[in-house]
Amino acid sequence: MGIVNVTPDSFSGDGLVDVARATQRAVEEWNDGADLLDFGGESTRPGHQPVAESTERARVLPVLTAVHARLPAAPLSIDSYKPSVVASAHDAGAEILNSVWGAPDALLEVAAERGMAIVAMHNQVGTEYSEPVVDAVLRYLEGCAQRAIARGIAQERVILDPGIGFGKTADQNLAVLASLQRVTALGFPTMLGASRKSTIGKLTGRDAGDRTYGTAATTALAVQSGIDIVRVHDVAAARDAVRVADAIVRGWRPHAWTG
């Protein structure tokens, strides 16, 4: 899943507010091998300021409309927790709802009514847990999944994300990354969004834009752990990491392989 941040304040420094440039970024990511494209009009970086629904719609809808026209076969995702924005994004071509706040009833209602798949990500305010962080994440995600199914969303359209970088310290993020197989064992499709996250920066000493190699390590780990989708900024690098990891772990081979 390629990331297209239509914001002026993305934590990774890749935000774009110009429609033509954001559309071109999406096309480039698709050509680099993305299978899905995710659009966000509000930064979720630590300390970010929420934006009005009208502002978020004004940012993402023109880009979604343009990309849907340019790439009609590309599955598009809207990264938003606001029901009205999600509904408008669906009208513009988005078929996946990517929620950084799990699966609240209002979002489930929109997804169910419109036949959208939903990514439910673990999140919380603060980093204090009354149980081991991995247990808390699993309990939260299982609850999201069951609520989505109760709303009539098919199991294969409920995607669970352990929420690296959200409501967790660096050590807690690493604990979750070390336990990804427990996330996939829940029996639902899964997604990992570790791209350029601050934990990688703490480990490597690199700024957000220079964390491609560290991100590739988490991508390979995701494949080994059975994660279905990796959400990334650097699609070409992630595609290579996925291919090599797939070849080792799952026996994938390219067309006309002669090894």
C-alpha cells in the first residue's frame, strides 16, 4: 500500500497539498508496484492539530477523483476517522476505510452501508497499559474485528493493524513487531504501517526521509510473520523487500525463473 499524504505537515516530510503533484505521486507509486493507494488529508504525527472536515475533504477529494480517473483499476483507500469524510471519499472512488482509531460504530456504519473494507488500527491515548502491550493490542483488535462482523462486514474485508507508532513507546513498538505472528493468528487480514516511524529513527539515528533501509527490515519481518499488507512511503524499495522475502519464506518466484 503506497502512502499519499495530502497534508502540509506529514511527519515523514512527504506531504503534498497541490492536486497535480499529489496525483502524480500516486501514479508513480502505482507504477513502482503498489497494489493499493492510501490517501490522507490530516496528519497523525504526534502533537498534530486536527483539521476541520471541510478542510480534509478539500484536500483529499480532488486528488482521489483525479487518481480514480487516471488509474481506474487501482484500489483506493481513505485514511480518515471522520464518517462524513469517508462517505465523500467513497463517492470519489475510495473502497477501503483506513481508521487510525480502531472500529468506532460511526465508521463501521459507513463502511457497512457502502460496502467498504475497513482497516482497524490499534491506538490509544498515552502509553500506559494494565497488561502486557501485546496482549492489549490483540484484545483491542479482536474487539474491533468482532464489532465489524456484527455490522455485517465480511471477515475477509476486516483488516487489522497493530498500530506501530501509536500509543506506544519505542520498546513497546518493538515488542509488537516481535509478536506479529500473534496478530496474524487472529485469523483476519492484516496490515503493518511501520514505514519511517520514529522507532526506526531511534535505532538507526536517521531522519524520517532516510529510513528506507530500516523500513525494509520491518517489511521483510512482516512477510515472514504472515502480514498481508505493508503500508509504505517508498514503494519501489518495499516491493523489492517483499519479493525477496516472499521468495525465501513463501516460495515465490518471478515469471520465467531459471534458478
